[in-house]
Amino acid sequence: MVLTGGQLLIAQLRREGVRHVFGIPGVQLDWAVEALRESVGAVDFVVPRHEQTATYMADGYARTTGREGVSMVVPGPGVLNALSGLATAYATSSRTLFIAGQIPSSAIGRGHGMLHEIPDQTAILKSLTKWHAIARTPGDVAGLVNEAFAELRSGHPRPVALEVPPDVLQGQSDVSLHERAGFHAVMPERNEIEKAVALLRSARFPVIQAGGGAAAAHAGQALLEIAERLQAPVILTDGARGLLPSLHPLVLTGLGGRAVFPHADVVLAIGTRFLDAEAKPVHSDPKCRFIYANLDPLHFGPPRQEGIAVMGDARLTAQALAAALLDLPSRTSRRKDIARVKNWCDVQIRRVQPQSDYVDALRHALPADAIVVSELTQIGYFANVAFPVQQPSSYLTPGYQGTLGYGFPTSLGAAIGNPQRRVVSLNGDGGFGWSMQELSTAVRYRLNLTVVVFADGRFGNVQRIQRRTFGHEFCTEVFNPDFRALAAAFGVPFRRAASATEFGEIMATTPDQGPLLIEVQVGEMPSPWALIHPFVPPLTPPPPNPLGAPQAVD
């Protein structure tokens, strides 16, 4: 059958299992969009109001469904608008395909000033993806789509990009489609597993830190088996929240890690860079031995302390370790020790008000399977260490990219991919301003999405840093719309709260269908940073380590 390049593009996406494409139509994409029209019901084209939102939606969709997220925009300004979402997906190890339009093939690189032409668009995309290609003929399209998905389903999960010029989309070919790309996880080397197992068997107080790579690989069950056999506490990074339930007796956040790491004689760091926000090792002690399990060899070496390097998929690595520890004799339970650490964390968390009350109200109002997208706002920062997460793929952050304004558009993709689950987007009024027009998208697609805006009329974190650094503030105020009127303009139901109690009552009575905008009026809040980053001086001294001095622990 003779098909256009656009038809081959969409047909191969269907073959790969794609159900949604996020993007905005434009002249260079006309033949791809026409193919999407022909495929309505098999592949749905979801159209937001800004290209930036398209890549964010693909990321939120991918990280909460386990399926690849696909976005598509026009070249030049469309691509440039979409890059922050692509950068965030790169930072969070998200499986997304970015389909970028191009200028006509014959004009690429010639500087003719074609519509939407920018110098070396290809180089820009290569810098933010693990794989990139450009289709030169209609016959290339299906094979390159298949290759893109092979890359997404093997090695380090990161975005890939495919550029398709308009003449390639319009041209015709009788090239056949390809079989769906399979998943090819990297198996760890047996000798490295044996070294790691020997070290874990000898450990007096092993500690596990799991990161976003472990979450992306769905390594939770195997890690739980390892932790329970070793009676090892598991520290979950922000990117791994929900990999294991927060309520499990051995599971801690990074705050709890501060109490247990000083006692560790062996640390298993799996699917994590094992570096803090200052690029320093999370833990370093000459007496401690380290096992680094990761797909990326960059995460084995300095500035980290020397250790055993296990290169491989986090789930396969964890399964191999768990199997090799099956005959390990029962160890004395550490549940009481970790319960004291959890209480130590709670004492510090309760000191930070009103953030603690808001996080409590949110958790109590939501079902266990709700998806929370945490924006860079005072409540969001605090929630990263204080909000209990009970299920995998249900708590999203922008990772080390720290992309202000990512939250609301990312939650739209999560809601598209999870129509039966409640999705909550936590925003400050600063970050919400990046994409408030996307209330239109929430209404258009009738998304089950609760959008919360904590409004204090300022970029609060910037203000705090300026005061600490310079003794004054400058240009940190934001001028907000009337949020009730904004919601009404888009036909979105609206509620307003002025306290954690009111907020909790609204959240508890919110229907599980359709979008809702909640404005929460707040004032200046105390800094949560000392709980998030160990290098930030605390406002009040933390309680003594509940486990005592390291040498006192059996």
C-alpha cells in the first residue's frame, strides 16, 4: 500500500502502541495532522495552548502510565518553546518521543530564511536527547520511528527526537511498517553481582538509597525483598517517591537518611546519581563501603567514594541481588530503630507551619492512588520530604532541572493518561502564571484534575534568597488575576480557601470528575530548605540522632 510520510508516521506510532500525541498543528505538520485525523479513536491528538505544554504533557503521561509520551510541534519557534519540557524529561529519565517539524529538506542548512527556520535545529535537539534522527525520505519514516522506540525501550530511559521535513510527510512510499520494538534491559554482569552480594552479606548496618532510575525500572518489589532480608532502611530520593510505600516500616525520605547514613557500613545506591544539590556525595565515610548500581557509568566515579560498580537495569540488578540473598539467615529486625527515625523526622516536619498542616490536609483528603504533581512552591518543596506517597508513579517533581512552571502542564498529561485516577497539581501563583491559559485544555478534555494555586503575590523563594544574600528584595512581586474570574472565563468550577482546615474540607468534598481550580490564600512561610538539603543551616537545632552515636548501634 502506498502511504504518505505522514500516514507512515502515525501508522508506525500505532504499531508501537501509542494512543495519544500531544502537540499543536502547523503548516509544516499538515500531512502528519491529516493522518491523525484519519486515525481518530486509535491515536488521539491532544492539543494544548502552548508548545511548552505539549512536551510537559508527554512527560507527565509517560511517568504515570509506563507508556511512552509523544509530542509533536512545528520547527523553529515551536521547537524552542517546547525545549523546557524536553529538558525536564531528560532530567527525570522520562521515556518521551519528540517529533519536530522541519523546513523543506532542500533548504535545511542553507540559511534562506524559510518560515520557522533556525540555525542548526538538529544540534539543539541532540543536546537534550539520547538519540536523534532526521527523516530524509518518506521511506525512512516508519523505520526511524521504530528505531526511536527501540532506543526508548533500552538502556537509560531518556527522550529521543525525530525531525520530519514537510516534503517527507507529504511524499509517498510503499515501504512496509515494522514490528513493534521490544524492551531490552541491560543485564548486570554476574561477577559484579557476586561482589555486591558478598559485601551485603557481610554488612552490619546496610542502607539502600533508591533513585529515579529504580522507579523508572519498576524495581520496587525486588528492592523490598532485599531490604527485608537485610533489614536495611531504604532512602527514597524525590524521583523515587512511591517506589515503596512511605508507610512501610523500613522506608524513609532523604531527611531520614541523615539519621541512618552515619551508621551505615555498606550503602547500596541504585538508580541514583548519589549526589546532593551541590554535587557532593549524599554520604561519604572512609569506613563505609559502597555499591553503585546504575545504567550510566558517569554515576560510578568521583566525587563519589570508590565502590563496586554494577552496570545494568535497576530492576534486573535488584532481582539478581534478591535471588542471591535468598538463603541469608534472618536478621534482627530494625523496625523499631526506623520507627524512631520516622518519629525524629515527624518532629522536625511539624515545626514547619503552615506547610505541615496543608500537606496533612492533602494526604487525608486523597485516595491512595491519587497522582500529585509537585511544583516549585513552598508547599511543593516541603511535600517532597513530608507528603506520604503510597503507590509508584504517583508523585512527580521536575528532578534536578527544577523547572518552574512545569507542574500544571505536566499534570494535564498525567490526567490524560489516567482518567480514572484523581490528579492534583500543586502550584504557587508564580509558577502557575507560566501556563494558566491551559485551563482551556483541562476543560476541553474534561480532565479529572484539581489545580491548587497557593497565592501570596510573590516569587517567595526568590524573595527569601534575596533577603538572605543582599538584605533586601527586588522585583519579586507578581500581579495576579482574579482567580475566580479566571476560572469562570474558562468555565472551570472554583473554590477559595484561607486555611489548611478550609483547604482540607474542599479537597475532601471535591468530585472526582472534571477540573477544579482552588485558590489558597497564604502569607509568607518559613523556609523548609533545612529539611530538604543537609547543607542548609536549620532555623532551630534538630533533635539528637535517634539512633545515637554510630559505634553504639549493633
